[in-house]
Amino acid sequence: MKVSQLLGMRFKEKPAGCESANHVLMIRGGYIKQVASGVFSLYPPMRRVTRKIENIIREEMDRIDGQEVLFPVVMPATLWQESGRYDSIGSEMVRFTDRNGAKNVLGMTHEEASVQLTRDVAKSYQNYPFMIYQIQTKFRDEPRCRGGLIRVREFTMKDAYSFHTSQEDLEQYYQRCLEAYHRIFARVGVPEVVAVKSDSGMMGGSVSHEFMLLTGIGEDTIVLCDECGYRANMEAAECIVSNETVEERPLEKVATPGVKTIDDLCQFAHITPLQTAKAVVYQRNEDDAYVIAFVRGDLEVNETKLRNYLGYEIHPALDINPESGICPGSIGPLGLPEGVTVVFDRSLKGCNMLYCGANEDGYHFGGMSMDRDLPGVELVDIAKAFQGGVCPVCGKPSLRISRGVEVGNIFQLGTKYTKSMNMQYLDEKGELQYPIMGCYGIGVGRLAASVCEAYHDDYGPLWPMSIAPWQVQVCALNPNKGDVQEKGDALYAQLQDAGVEVLYDDRTVGAGFMFSDADLLGCPLRLVVSPKTCSRGVVEFTSRDKTIKLDLPFGENNDFSAVVSAVKEEIAKRLAALNG
């Protein structure tokens, strides 16, 4: 490909509205163009990157016996009504009515389609296990698009679905997929991606993992233990604390004028937040019924854990009805009005000298004992893990909080979809059974953007060899002088003949301009032909990551075979390193 013919523009200025490095560089480098909020077109360089990622994914999915299929983008609402998700998923899913009055949805995920495709042909245990996958466009009406291709509404994704006759078989295949995912991320150049335990969310299932690229721009919070390797998304991470037992005192009602917050209470009573019970008020989405969660005063409520425990959707109570009997600023577990759902976090276990609200404006209780004053209440884990917290695996106070971008996920779905959609097979005894499913996803565009985010400098991306838009760029400086044009053309042609992916900058522009564009295009290797190099009978050979800088001699009559061999050797070495 010649740069003079390459579609797209490159420029120095930082584009407005771009915060993350990958977004800035992809706009500046002519990789993407925004069509609407969260919707992008891809210019040739980015399409070449994503196509290479897709091919790596295909190779690894085929390696674990995957069969590629293709599901539709538009699906009838009846399919989602079978699973029950047509009503349970909110405004993220786009619904529309066609000209015949039929209700349809735009695919944001394809569990329902995978069951519909296979339930009529996988009727015997002899058809199992199997895995199908696709690489397809999806649409999710994301309300907070950001980071270029990191969080979008329209996106390309690989999703795979496996079907099994036993939980043991699913778990074995789940492990194969987990290993395949690590190979994929290593091959595309981000081996540092980590698998973390996660919450299954709307996908359902009991076991799930997310693959996270740790980066400061990440919107997910990851809990890590450097001592034992424990990793979990904040939504799923356990929170473990211990409480010091002290001598109990009688429960005492204390006048606390003007005290509304935990900080106010600590200052008033000369205590620490560990000696308080914090109340956080929510409402059930369905009917706005109140839910009050109590945690130790130094902790925060993990809303995902709370939702999972309750089994229904909730939202923070921003305005509490004065007639509810709930007293904002002085909410406590003793004397709450009837009809309020109350949940206690296990961080309160054994606490016997707590300050808490007295459910009366201007008053709090001191000396509350969980065992004495609230005997038998259920204590559950609904608090967020925190920096320096106790690891649930090794038991050391070594938890570390980091940020990450989710680039893939895997779920053990169980029979959630096969049961609801009546997919059955006959087992060895001739009895009907429901297949057990697994689900495995990777966002292609998000992965490309994440690699750019992880590997770049101030001048542009540093693409790994496996997914770089081109493997090498030839820069012909001052092509109108001497035989630079002739030698640049010959080098370009010989690299192409040797099967090297080469981008040739044949423009009559200044060196600074040409090299600036080359940095933005991010080809791992660069060959420079100029009047000076031609006079010395060499080609300047450098790498984008600045690990290579040397002169390669060429032969008479524009024989660049030695240069081509050196380039191919370096390409092979870099690909081998990525492939392990």
C-alpha cells in the first residue's frame, strides 16, 4: 500500500472531546471516524488491525473445536420473550416494530439465537459436547460512551456458546476456553491481561470471569492480592474484616443536634467510623419500597452484591418520603417502621459498642450490641472490598485496588437458557435432559483500542507485530533527488514479492512530516531510503520501539535481497515471541 493512496488524514493537534490516549491517537492517526455517539467507521489501518485480531481469535477458537456460525443482527422479540429477557433488560436493548407490526430487537448478545439454532439438531447425547462461535456486529444503547472504541454502542464481538451434558464436562471445557483466551491476548500483544472473578449480571450463571487489561483509564475496579494471586472484579470481591470485642455498655439514647453524617457523629462522640453502623437507603425499582442496608461506618455498600442478595433491582433513594417513617440523618436498625426491608453486612458481626441512628431527628444510640440488641439477624456480604483489606484466599491484609478495561469474559450459564427455551436431548437412558451452557465473549474493537492504550508513546501507537496494520514501512525521503525513487520502488516491490506486509510512503513531503505520519501509523519496522543512504549503498533500518537502529547494505542493480531477509527474520522473531 502506498501512503499517497491511503484513505484518511493524520495530524498533530489533539482532537477535542478525546481524553484517553488511544482515542486521541486513533483520531490523529486516521484509524476511526465518529458517525454518532458511540458509533464509528473504521479507516483501512484500523480495519487491518481488527481483521488480524479476528483471525487470531478464529485460530484459537478452531483449536478448541469451535465451529463458526453467523447469527442475525435483528431478532424477533418472541425469541427473547422465551428466555424472559425481553422484559428484564432495560433501555440498553433497542426494540422496534417492523412494517408488519412484528416486534424485533437489535442483538446485543446472542444466547437466545444460539439455542434457537441448535435445539432442533442436537436432540441426542451423542451430539454433545459442541461449541459454536461467531464474530458479529452488535448494538447496545450505552448511555455513557467514552474512550473511542473502549465503550461504544455499536461494536464487533466474538461470542461463543458451548453445550454440555454434565457440569463436569462444562468445567473442563471452561478451562480450555480460559487457556485459549490467555493465548489470544498473548498473541495480540497484551500477555499482562489477567482473569478475574466477576459478577454474571444479566447473563446469568453461577461462575464467571472477566479478562482485564490493567490501565488507569479503565472503568472497572479490580481487587488484587499480590501475595497469592487472587483477582476479582469489585462487584464480586469478598469483603472481610474483623472487629475487636470490648466490654458492653447499656444502650444509651444520646441527643445529637445537627449530626447527620458518619463524620459528624465521629466528631461529636470522639470515635472512629469503625465504631458506627452506617445506613444506606435504596428503593426497589418495581414499587419504590424502601430497602435499608447497614454496614460498618468505614465501609461502602456494594450495590451489585446487594442486588444479588435481594434478587431484584434497586436504586438509591434520593428523596425519602417524610411519611415513610424513615428519619434521614438518624437512621438506625432499632425501631424502624414496618414494611422496610433491612439487610445487615457481616462487617457488623460481633460489634458491641456501636453508635447508630435512633430513628428520631437529633438523636443517636450509643452502646448498641449486635448480639444483644439484634439477636439472630442474618449477616451477609454486601460491602465493597478496600485497599489493604483481608484477602479471602490467603487471609493476609494485602488487597490492592486497581483499574482495568474488560477485554473479554466467560460464563458458566448452566441451564438458564436451555430450560426457559425448552431445549432438550435424550440421554443414554432415553430420558429428556436440558443441556448445560457456557458463554465466551471478546470485544474486537475494544481489544484493539486497549492494545493501543497499553502500548504507545507521545508520537503514536506501538503496534505488536501480530496485529500491526503493516509489518514494515518504507520511507523514501526526497524521492525526486538522485535514484531515491527508483530504489524505493524496487525495495517496495521486493518486499511485496517476499510476502511482507509493507506500507510505502512515496510522497514528496518533508522528513519531519513523513516520520510524524509513520509514528502515528505505528508499523513495528521502518526502512528509510534517502539520498544519503543511497550514496552509501545502505538502507536505514529502525524499529518503532527504538530497539533497532542499523544500516543494511544492498547489492548492485537494486538487489535488496539482504535487506528483505533481515526484515523477514526480525518479523519472524517478533511473531515467535508473541506466539510463545
